[in-house]
Amino acid sequence: MWILGPIGFTAPWVLLGLLALPILWLLLRAVPPAPIRRRFPGVALLLGLKDEEVEADRTPWWLLLLRMVAVAALILAFAGPVLNPRVERGGSSDPLLVLLDASWASAPDWSQRMGRVEQALDEAEADGRTVCILPATDLPTEGCTFLAPADWRPRLAGITPAPFAPDMEALSGVISVMPTAVETLWLSDGLARAGREDVLADLESFGPVSVFETARDVMALGPLELTDTGISVPVLRADAGGERDVVILAHGPDPAGVPRVLDRREVTLPSGETRVTVPFDLPPELRARVTRFEIEGQTSAGAKRLTDDSLKRREVGLVVVREGGEGLQLLSQLHYLRAALADKADVIEGALPDLIMANPDVIVLADVAQLSGGEVADLLDWLNDGGMLLRFAGPNLAGSDVARDEDDPLMPVRLRAGGRTLGGAMSWGEPKRLRPFAETSPFYGLPVPEDVEINAQVMAQPDPELANRVIATLEDGTPLVTRKPMGQGQVVLFHVTANAEWSTLPLSGLFVEMLDRLAVTSRAAVLEVDDLAGQSLQPVRVMDGFGRLNEAAAMPPVAGEEFVTAHATKATPPGLYQGRDSLRALNVMAEGDTLAQMRWPSDVTLLGVEAGRERPLAPFLLTLALALLGADLLASLWLSGRLFGARALPVLLCAMLIAPVAKAQELDDDFALRASSELALAYVETGDAALDRISEAGLAGLSDVLTMRTSVEPAPPIGINLETDPLGFFPMLYWPVTASQPTPSATAYTKLNAYLRTGGVILFDTRDADVAGFGAATPNGTKLQALAASLDIPALEQIPEDHVLNRAFYLLREFPGRHADGTLWVEAAPDSEQAEGMPFRNLNDNVTPVIIGGGDWASAWALDETGFPLLPVGRGLSGERQRELSYRFGVNLVIYVLTGNYKSDQVHVPALLDRLGQ
């Protein structure tokens, strides 16, 4: 290839033809010698005659230039010009491996990466090489398959970034079975990972390796940190280069349930730093509504941090036995607890039976010794379901026989009689201070104030399990706080009072911090294995590589013990998981994870984003040459006087105009013939190719069901372009709504309104199972409001029980699709009384022009080429029952659209029989 600036020529020897252009110019300019003039008397007979054909004695210069340009364009086209040629192409015939990290870190510039993959396919096709495209996050079980570049292009749309990191060990196993000679193009996400060097060494053993990276810095959000004033959000980045400003957003619903940005924080990452913590000073009630944090402008799963029940306020029940007067408030057992829990938890007070019925997260017993048998049984059931019983000692407990001779299920340890007094004349010694907390204690890391003194305590009896149940001790080793698990819950005992009678602990800030660590005022942000032991967490919504939450469909549950230590993988993708009594979030970045930029060896070729893809210019030059030759033809006819005299110009113009018109007419006729020859179900094309394929497969599946069960035998479904296609051929349109689909033009809305007014029906499917307010709370519902704003839609209501759609063919009470829940909206019926003995009202015969729902019916109807369901619906037999009901709804819908409210005529049967004398 010969390269001249940004243009290269694959056959440069053809350019030698440009040297012949001057010779061609001289030949065209040459004219025959002038004729000899001879006088001939008979010439006088020709006077007055007009020659209709004129021939110029010399070709005009502009026509010669036109012909030269046309010939030059032909020569350049045959020389194989290419825009932005690849200089490094060596014409290798070895297979090409295109390896993509395809992780969440690749998502923000995914379009550039796929553009580079398409460029690699073009280059391999030009060199006659086979290609294997290998996403490291979706490794094939059969190994890498090398195919022709043309076979890979249709598959590119199905390759998307995953919300987790690639498994380098599994990748090495796939690479080990590669052919002996392979050239590799590695599209790296730029992050350093364990095992990447080994994979690189394996690839280099097969052939040369080139790495493609973009200049974008990878950013992510780390695990949230709960503070006394709110939440701290760590912001991580891979490149510790220059200073960078970022904005962190806190998203969540407002009191009306509408998604909002609840808070916004701007932070600067200093030069040389890869981590900065962003504090969010949120009140507890606002913190409980936060659903996610995200980095503004970053579209990746790592740049979003989902929250769960760990940020929500806990409900604490204080058991009130008796309270002193107003002057004795400071001596009350509950006064300091109320102060510690203020603004940090929802506090309810009352008798123990009432609190158990309220089912709070924590119940506090302050110096309560004796409980009735019924109260003990109810407390044990509540504890086994995951509650926390927090007990404080006092004179009543010290003087009782509770947990003296045998274990008490509502006490973590057995107690000695009487208690222990410190610092008095009859005491055992001086007041004691606290010992620093052990590493196994939930209080580990809290500083112990010097002014916290213990004057009295209840003592624990020695027991083999005592050491495992002590979580705080005094300096002499005697227990201060003990804990025992009970079912899914736990019992915690402070061996001092909840007021300042026995210690100064309730007067210190340590008291509040200890309650926080025990998850009394907030839920545990860091899970322990025991917290979810024996549970199964079901995925509810999972995140894709771009950070978008989607329904989890039929994913298997995850064991609680595995979930505590789980990382984002293909088996456990990041998202929201529902446990027995709480919602838990799994995010991309786990505790201790960091981001680091990959440093490639010096012998690896690094490629960046190139100026442009290779683009052949021969088609453009050939088109230009043909256009110039056509202009030359018209100019020659005009100069010779034959253009208008022979009416060539009108003929040419008619040929130019009639051809596209005839083609358009042929297309219109074909469409009309296909749409009108047989009944066909139609769907609105949204511009989303994957969604349009599901709509087509769904209507095809419904058509098969109609053919098997009814006398309606539809033809294959037809996709409708609202801008260009006529609508009058179709009795019903299925319109799936997406948040990104374009709004129709004014002309399209005119056709749609005419369609609705002349008997057409449109089924709007928001596919979100939430049509409250026509889906206003979801992006698809908001888009539906925008789409329907210009439509002539009557007043709507939720479908009544006696609507004909409930019984047009099958008797139905619900209308599920892929989503089992949701409301169906139809045209509001006029007010009318139901006749006695009649199963429904005397309604008019109009068919509702608009039906709105969110069941995602096309996905439930869709069948593949073999006749099996294309997408899963529900689970097991209940899912198949749900699919069957969705088919029945589709049958009722089509019958209803085709026949109208014919069954409503039953209200006239009594009158008709009366007239007939029957």
C-alpha cells in the first residue's frame, strides 16, 4: 500500500493512468482542418433553411474539464483509495484473537471499544484472517472459536460489559487450548489485577500482543462507612495523576415516592491521591430513604453504590414498668437511654406485651427481673425470629433469683446473688475502670475514657461458656457486657444500670457508641457470618455493567453464609438480595478492594483511540464519475441542439423522477398487499432492535395460539414505522414503551389520532408491572405520559369486573404477562345500573381505543423457532400457569378487538323474548 497523507492506495500502479490525462486533453481539443470555400450557384436554394442539428467546431473548455475530472475519478477509484489506512498492517495470515476485559470498568467508553473491535474485523477481513472475539467475563465452555469476520459482526450487539471483574485463572484455561500461532488484540479496561501478567505471558507464547486502552480514568465507590453524623462514601480512582473534581449524588424517593437527588457533594481528588472520603451529613429519616450513591457522569456499575436496610432507622421498644415524678427524671432507668436513642432510632414505649405485638428490632429491659410465663414464651419467639433483647442490671435484678441456679434463656450468663459494690466503706475496693476492648469484641477500636468508673455491678458465675459470651470487661477482668445468641436473635446484658446509679458509663459518649456497635441505633453495616447463617437470599434486582438495575428473573438464591463473603461474580452479580427479614445489597467494590492502573511491559504495543476507521473511497469516486459522465451527456445534447428538440430532457427528467416513485409505489403496494391479504397482528417499532425482536416473537407466538384455539388464523406479525407506514390495515397495534424511544412527529400523531377515531385499538405496554398513574413512577411510565400527551384518548379507568374483555373468549379475573402484578386501564364506561339477573351492565358497543398495562405480554407470548418459550416466566408450575393466563388474555384481547362488545347484547335478550312471545 502506498500512503499519501491520510489516504492510502492498495493498487498504486493504476495511478499511472493520470499521466495520460494531458494527452487525452489534446486529442479532445484537436479539430479537423477548416473546409475550402467554393462558390456554387445552387447554394442560393438553401437560403432561409434552418439546420436543426448544430455541431460545434471546437469542444468548450469547461466540458473538457468535466470529462477530465470524470476520467481522473475512475482512475483514482480503480487504484483502491483508503481513508485512514493502517500503517502497521503487515498482511499476517495468522488467526486474530480479540480479547476484551468486558468488565464494569469498560462500560463508560464501551462504544469506543466496540468501534475498535469493528475496525479489527475490517482489517482481518482485508487480510483474509479468521477471528475469535473472547469476552473475559463471559468465557465459552467450548473454548475460543475462530470464524470469518463476517460471522462475528451480527454477534457484536450481544457483547456487553459485565458488572464484575474477569477471572484471570479461568481465562488462562481457555487460552491454553489456542492454536500454535495467534496474534492478540487485548482491549484492556486499564486496571491491574492478580494473574494478568500470567495471561499476558501465555498470549505472548502464541504470537504478538497489542493492547488497546483509552485515556479515561477508572473511578468507583467503595464500601460505605457509618459515622456519628451520617455516612462517608469513599471515592476511588486508578490513576493518581493530576487533581480532579468529582460530584457524588445520593438518590432516593421523596416522601411522595418520586425518585429524587436527595443530596449532592462536590469533592476534589488531590494530585497523587487515589482515594478520598466524601461525608454526607444526613438526618436519620433522610438517610433511611437513600437507595444508592453514584458518581455523576460515570456510567458503570463500579461508580454506583447500592444501599440496603443497614442505613434504615431501627425501631427500639423501651419497656416502661414505673416512672418517678418529674423531679426524679435523672434517676429514671430510661432517661439516658432516651437521650442516647434520640434522633438515631424510632423509640416506642409501653408494656412488654404491647411492644412484642409491635415487633420492634430491639426491646430494652432496664432492671426488670421477673417476667410471666406468657411474656417469656412470646419473647423467645420474637428472639428466634431475629430480635435483640437488651437488658440492664439494677437493684431488682441483683436481689432476685433470676439465673442463679440454672440457665435462664433470657439471660446471657448465670448471675451471683447480691451483686458487687465498689468504692464504698463496705466495698471490695476502689471504683473500677474499663479494660480496652479485645479484638473479638464488637466494641474493638472504641477509645475508653478515663472518667468512666464502675461503682457496682452484678457478677457472672464461672461457666465454661463465659469467656465466649463476654464482650466487655473491667480492668480486673470481671464481665461488664455479656452476649448470647438465641435463634436468629441475641440477648445482651449490661451488668450495670442504665442510669448513673452504678456507673458513669451512661454519662459518657462511649455509651452511645457501644449502642451503635450493638446495632441498637443502626443496623450492622458490616455483616458477620452468624448474621445470615441458615438463610437464603433471593436476588430481587441485579445490576448490569452500565450500572442499571434490572429484574433478577429466575436466578437461584444464595446461601447466607456465602453471601457474607461473596464478591461480584457471574454467579452473584451486584444487586439487591432479599433475606428473611431484610434487604441486602451486593456491590462491585468489596471491603479492602482498591483500584490500580495497569503497567504494561515495555515490549507490549499500546494502542489508543485512533483518529478514524479505515474507510474505502472507491464507491464515492465511482459514484462521482458516473454523475459527471451523466452531466457530460446532458451537456453534449445541449450543445448539439438535440436536448430540447428531441425532447430528451423531459424524458431524462421523467426517468429520474419515475424510478424512485415507482419503487416507492412498488413498496407501498407490497406492504398493502401483505397487510390486507390476511389478518396480521402489528407492533410499533421502537428503534430498540432487541425489543422489536421480542415484540415480533411475542405476536408470532400469540398468532400460533389463536390459530390452534380459535377460528382466527393470523398471518406473521408486521412491524410498523409510525412515520411512514399506513395504520388502517390493522385492527390493533401492540406498542411496547421504552424510556429512550423517540417521540413521533406531528404527522405520525395525526395518523394515530385518525386510527383511534376510526376503530383502531392500541395496547400500550410499559413492561414495568407498575402502571399506577399510568406508570408515572417509572421511566417507562413517564415516557408513556409524553407519548400519550398528543393522542385523543378518552377518560380511563381500571378495568371493571363486568368488562367484556374479561369474558370475550375465556373467563378471566387477572391479566398477567411476564409480570404477574399490574393494573389494566381501559376506557371508562358510562354510569349505568346492572339489570336484575344480568351478569353485566348495559354498556354501549364501543371498543376501548386504548388499553394500558405493564405486564410485558410480548415477552410472555414469545416463542423461538422451535416453538419453545423464548423467555422465562415465573418459576416452575406457577410460572407455566402464569404464561397460560397471559395467552388467554391475548386471545381475549384479539377476539374483543375483532368482535366488539357483542356479549353485551345479552341484556336485550329478555326484551327480545318478550316481543317474540316466548
